[in-house]
Amino acid sequence: MQKEETIQGEVEEKKSVLTSIFVGVVGALSTVYLLNPTAGFFELIPDNIPIVGNLDEAAAAALVVSCLAYFGVDIGGLFGRKKKKEEDVIDIDVEDR
């Protein structure tokens, strides 16, 4: 349990202010892109192109989910991802010879 707390502390130290600002800006721009009305004012790939038309919206949605996960809001559970249980994790020790 102490090892897990140490790892969490190291992750918190690695999050710098500049990185947090950058991730926040990317998340905000992705959200604005998703909320953009489909009138075609701001569209990277037109939606009427078969198969690839909605890839830009999918990428923006993935960026929003990733940015929220960076800040600790994990919405992955909404999509069916289950949390790992203690018995699902295999912990091994490697010895050097």
C-alpha cells in the first residue's frame, strides 16, 4: 500500500503548471469544437464525406476524455471499463543474479 502512495506522489510531482495549462487549453478547445453547431463554420473534415467524415469529432471526444482523466475525472467507467481489483493484479519480485 505504501508503494502505491509513493507512486501517486511521484505522479503529482510530475504535473507541472505549464503542462496543466496546456492540457486544460487542449481540453477547452476540444470541447468548443464538439459544441460547434454543425452549420459548417468550423469543420476540419466535412461530415458528408463517407467513413472519415466524423473522425475529427471522434478525435476531439477522445481528447476531452483524456484531458478529464489527466485532471482526475475518470469517466471511463461510463463506457464499461471496470476498475482493477487487488486479485486481478499480479505482483512479482525480480531478483538479479
